[in-house]
Amino acid sequence: MNKMILLVEDNPDDEALTLRAVRKHMSHGIVVARDGAEALDFLFGTGRHAGRDVTVSPLLVLLDLKLPKVNGLEVLRRLREDARTRSIPVIVFTSSTEEQDILDSYRLGANSYVRKPVDYGQFCGDLKQVMTYWLSVNQLPPPRNLSAV
């Protein structure tokens, strides 16, 4: 799966809504990680994802903040510290309204911070806009040859 999105979400209802909305508007594959540790394992080819071809990176990460095991801010920090994952766009997609979460997300390198709307129609509309911009309008950097890193 070369064109994929990584959804990092622990709430089953939000996962289902996000998957439905993304599949309705985009043809990209979606990989779901249900906690921060699983997301890091997927991205770096460790743990349960040992042996995964890490040269195939997601085009986009939709990252919740309030996650079990490893929180979203720590996932973001580790992504930005590693040259292999530094340029992957990370959209913090969360229900948090805490100003500190917004500040910390941008300080750690989030590309965007989007609050999940409660209304289903607005949820789908907002997600469609986010996906359209980041996957169709925005110019992403070319995939890196990670063996040269």
C-alpha cells in the first residue's frame, strides 16, 4: 500500500466516523493505530510491525492527542526527531480544546490542528477539507530514499 494515511485514534466511534468520511471522499488506503505505541511501531517498523517496509511512509498522519500508552504529543515529538519521518504532514485531529495542547502541538511540529466537531455533518465536511488540502492541493515532498539516510 504505497498511498496511505495513518489514523491514530483510540475512540472506536471517532475511528468509524473518520474511516467512513475518508473512504467516501478519498481512494487512499488507511492504516489505523489505536494507541501511540502502535503508531510508533508502524512508522518505525518495530514491535508488531517489525519487518514492515519503512521506506513506504504514510502521506499523512491524522493524530489524536489523548491516547493510551504513548500520548499524541510524544508521538509527534518522536516523528519530528527522526529524519525518516520528519517531513510527513501531521494533522492533530482531536477533541481537545486546551490551549496548551494547541501550543504544544505546533511547538512540536504539527502541520495543522483541527478540533473534531460533534456534529456528524460538520465532522465529515471538516475532514473532507483537511484531506483535500493535504492530499490534493498541498505539494508534498517526494518520498525519500531512506537507505541513504
